Amino acid sequence: MNGRADRNDAREGAMAAFSLSAAAIALAVIAACIIAGAYIMPPSSLKTGDTGDTMAGIRNSSVTLPAPRTSGTIPVEQALAARRSVREYADSPLDIAGLSQLLWAAQGITGTGGLRTAPSAGALYPLEIYAVCGNVTGLSPGVYRYIPDSHALEPVIGRDVRDDLYLAALQQAPVRDAPAVIVIAADYDRTTCKYGERGIRYVHMEAGHASENIYLQAYALRLGTVTIGAFDDNGVRSVLGLPQNQTPLYLMPVGKAGTRYVRA
Ligand SMILES: Cc1cc2nc3c(=O)[nH]c(=O)nc-3n(C[C@H](O)[C@H](O)[C@H](O)COP(=O)(O)O)c2cc1C
């Protein structure tokens, strides 16, 4: 009897020890998952699997933009007459519909065969448009590439880079203060492969067309913008994670004008 009781005690002791160590292992696994999750899971502000850096993985989850409007209440003559560069912005967000309209004005598709709002030598379209978003309603902070064909945004970087962009832009305050900055970059090869050296001037002309479209559209949306050409090319390229074959040409901060701006 005693021998069996001893064996039972020993078995129960072993079972209890096993249960305790199993519970400890389970707790350890749960804790490890929680800790790992804190690093692996994206911040709640991100819609994608981005960890905050340039990642090929997040490029799959593009953001469809609201459809652009093709009519408005402000005649183009009025926008031409009253457009001014605006360098101070209200501390209020830009809404995604406004951003959508500005991107469409820059390079949106308007014709069969992929023809766009702005003219392009040989319809080769060397421009790439990026949106640097810090305070845009309906969009997580980050850098996005505009995709004209689908009127969508492809996430490139999943965090607000406006402070870094401001430093690369020789500390021009509009870049830091605007809720978003539209960047016009170019891949020269798309045009020079057909037009040789002359293609370089064509690309610069096209950046001007896109920039003026943004100015006029911004005015019609009661927004302000300024076209900025003074910045460190490699600094901007690095902040935005641009490929080496793309050169940034213009930065255009956009937002509601500050109170000191008197709209004509
Ligand atoms: C090629 C180019 C580069 C420019 N670069 C800057 C710039 O780096 N910073 C800035 O504040 N404005 C810049 N501007 C905006 C001009 O200063 C502005 O257009 C000019 O003062 C005329 O004012 P308006 O646009 O209100 O008519 C630039 C304009 C152009 C066309």
C-alpha cells in the first residue's frame, strides 16, 4: 500500500511540476509574442505593413483616391489673374479629396492612350509625382507615389518625413509647415532616349506645366501653394527614397492659406 501511495505521490508531483512548467512556457511564449509584436506590428497610424522605412513589401497596398472633378466654380481666367505663391498655411488638415484633385491636375489621365492634364514631348511622360503627407484627412502620414493610370497612391515610406524634407530644402518653412508637399521628380531617360540632349529641356518644361496646373487647381480649391526649386537634390532623393534614376525638380507645399494671406 505504502509503495503504491509513494508512486502516486511521485506521479502527482511530477504532473504538478509538468503543469507548472507548461504554464511557465506558455506564459513565456505569450510574453515573447507580445514583445515581438510591438516591434513587428506596424504603428496604428499606418494602413500597410510598413515599419517606417522604405519597403518593397508595402508597395502592394495602393490607396485608391477619390475620383477627380472636371468642373468647378472658379473660371480659369480668375485663377490665372489671382494666383499667388503662398508660403504660410493654416494649422488645419488637407483633405484627401483636395490632394486627389491636385495630383490629378499635375499628371492625371484625361485622354485615350494615357494622355494627361499636362502636355508631354512625344507623350513620353518623364514626370513622377510624390505626395509627402503629414496632416491629410483620410491618409496615414508618409510618402506616396502617384499612379496616374489608376488614380491611386502607392505607399513608399510609412512615416511623416516633412522635418527631414525641410532640412533638405534649405530650411524653407513651407516644407515643414504645410499639411502636405507635392514633389515633382523626373526620369530624364524616358525623354532623352528619343530626343537626346534636347530632351533635358523638354523635361524641365514639363515640370513647369505640372507645377502651374497645381497652382491653378490649388487656387480653385481655395488652397495655397508655392513652387520650390532651391533644395539639395541628393538630400531630397534620400529623404523620399527616390530611385537613382529620378531627379527631384520641384517641391510644392500645399494647404489652406494662413491668416496673413489675403486672397484676391
Ligand atoms: C523655378 C522656380 C523656382 C522657385 N524656387 C522657389 C524657392 O525655392 N522658394 C520659394 O519660396 N519660392 C520659389 N519660387 C517661387 C517664386 O519666388 C515666385 O513665383 C515669385 O516670387 C513670384 O511670385 P508669385 O508666384 O506669387 O507670382 C520659385 C519659382 C520658380 C519659377
